[in-house]
Amino acid sequence: MTVGSSPEVRPELPRQSSLGTAAARNLATTTKSAPQMQEITSRWLLRMLPWVDAKGGTYRVNRRLSYTVGDGTVEFVQEGARVRVIPRELGELALLRGFDDVEALTALADRCVQRDFRAGETLVEGGAPADRLHLVAHGRLRQTAVGAYDEAVVLDVLADGDRFGEKALLDEDARWEQTVVAETSGTLLTLSRADFAAVRSMAPSLHGHLEAFSARSRQRQNHRGEAEIAMSAGHAGEHELPGAFVDYELNPREYELSVAQTVLRVHTRVADLYNGPMNQTEEQLRLTIEALRERQEHELVNNREFGLLHNADFKQRIQPHAGPPTPDDLDELLCRRRSSKFFLAHPRTIAAIGREFNARGIYPDHLDLDGQRVTAWRGVPILPCDKIPITPEKTSSILVMRTGEDKQGVIGLRQTGLPDEYEPGLSVRFMGVDEKAMTSYLVSAYYSAAILVPDAVGVLENVQIAHWPK
């Protein structure tokens, strides 16, 4: 202390009269939750699909012989402002399906002429002579016709990869049945009948293929494109009955089970010393299985080999009439199949559906499904699935499907009775303890999905989900 200065004053601290909570907590047993995980979703697709046991790891889908071919979309290559069609992609046209002469296909691709169009432009006029094929490289087109009361009726919406005017390549008297108007700017590639005929005259293989195509097209078919079963009805007396048989596809599709796997490692010290009140191995395994199931649902939607988005038939893919998902678009999806079981859409897409309903003063139904209240349309539940992708342009897709083998719908595939099976179609196999005292378990989930007939799944593509009605 300095001489002459006042003494230093120290504040009095309150004297602790009992054990503090921080110290007491070290001796207390806390109440704790099981480990939580944000990745877990409702996984409605896995819950709603009927699962079929695929013995041997493969499921074969046998169908009646069908003559409906060449229904895929056409792909293009862009080089700056120039667009050209990939020659082999012309095989997606019905009259070129199965034609593999690359030289002739390249000659046809080279004769395709690029045409850029602007929004509002009329590309073809209904009733006018048709003399060329149009391939839509980019853009959105509307096909209209004159209705019964002289009003314009929208028949279809075309987008990237679609085409129209294919019949004009072979029919000299063809006329446009619809008017096609551009809703957006974009690009077409056109192939004239004259250019097609020139390549045909120079390529004997193409001429022979088209002759065989004409013969196949004369085969009697039902409205689904399947080989017709001959029969007689409404006759009287001793009428001679036609003979019939049901022909099958010679090369039916087979679905092999896919697999998602991981190796779970747990240190023996953790399992030995910190196993209460919760079993550490069980909790680690539970969270690992949750992650595998999430990946399983993602694959069932997006896998290019068996995923629903990539395997839906091209005839069952439609475009929204205005962009956002309207009740009319959902009705269009429903009317293309029977016994629809459920819609599947991204949660943000479901929010967009709700906005469009509200803007029209429509209140959708609600159903109780497995104890949860879900939105429905026409009695078909609309279920969320965040595995359906959203593009950078804020567009997504809506699926609708019929399920079950008895309904000729969509089924999930798995194999039960696996060695060390933990859940149906999922096994947990002990792999031993290594020199670092790590216990390892191989966790495997086997699965796939099969579409039994093409109309079991429908897709509404390019749905705008960022539109806000005024």
C-alpha cells in the first residue's frame, strides 16, 4: 500500500451455503434422449409400395406382345447456337425403331434443318398440307384444334425431346390435324419428306426396314398397341368362330435387386464400458439403417436402371398446361390410368398445388392414412417425397401410380430369408474384430422396383413451383 493513500476496499463475496448445481450434475444421472437424426423423413414410397419377394435376386415381367414402339424422347447436341440431333436418337421414332444402320441415320441427321422460333409464333396450321417432321430441341409448344363449338381446344403440350409430323414422312397426302403454337421461344429441327425420300433411295437397308415397318403396322392391334385377340360377338346361328391365342414378348424385362451397403464400426471399449442405459451398438445400427432406408427411397425414385422417374413410359409423361400444377393437370394424370393409389410430390410442389387450389377457391379432400391426415384430390392422397428432384429453374415432377401385382401396378422388390437378416430385405453381418479393437458389421439392403404395365405410373413433368397466383 502506498503511504498516504486510502486503504484498498475489497467487495465481499456471498458465502456459498450449499452444493452448486454444476458440481452436483457430475454425480447425477441425467435424463437423456436416444440419438436424433435430421435426415429421417416420412418415406411414404417405401410404406405404400407392396413388396414382393424376389427369389434368386431377379424378377421377370412377362407381358403380351406389343407393337407400340419408338415412344422415347429424342436427344440433341448443342454447339454454341447450333443444334443437331444425335443420329442414333432417330431410332426413337416409331418408323425407325430397331434400325441400326449408322451411316443412313447420320445422313438423315445431317439433313435436319434448324429453325428458331419465338413465343406466340404459329409453327403449323391445322388443315394445311404436312410435308415434314418436327423435332423439338428446346421450348414449349401447344397443340390445339377446333372444338365442337368452334372454340380452340388444347390437345397436348410438347417440350424438349418431343416431335410431331412423323406420318408426313411416308404419306404424301398428309395434313396437319392440329395447330401448333409456341408458348416460349425455342428451337426446332425439321426433316422434309423430300430429304427423307432421298436418303431412302440411297440406302437399301432403310428401304427394307420401312417395308417391314409397313407390314408390322398392318397387324391388328387393340387400343393399347397389343396384339389383338380375335373373337366374335353378337352372332347367331352356326357362325364360324375365329381362332385365337395370346402372344407374349420374346424378351421380357428382368429386374435384378440392387444393393445399398455400408460397414458399421464400433470400438469394443465403447460397447463394453458405455453400454448403459442405451445399447451403443443398437443405437449405431438404428441410425445406420435409417440412412440406408433414405438412400433406398432415393434410388427407387432416381436410379436410371429401375427408378420410377426414369422408367415411366414416355406416353405416360405429360406437361402442365400453364406451368404451375393446377387441378386440371392432376385430373389429366388421373384419367390416363385406373385405380390410382397415390400421388407423390416434393413437399414444395405440394405447397404449389395448395396455392393453385386456393387461387381457384378449391378446397381439396383430406384422408386419414396410417393415422396421419394427408391432402387428397379426387380421393387419391398426395404424399410428400423430398427425393423427387427440383431443378435450378424451380421445376419438379409429380408422380401418380397404381400399385400391386393384382392391379398390374408398381411393386417393390426384395428378398427375405437372407443370412443374418435384421429386417425384411436387410441383413447385418458380423465381420469380426480387428487389431485396433474395432468391431465391424456389414449392413446390406437389397431392393428394386418393377412397373408391371406402362400405364401403372404417370408423370407430370416440368411443374413450376415458384409461381405465386395474384
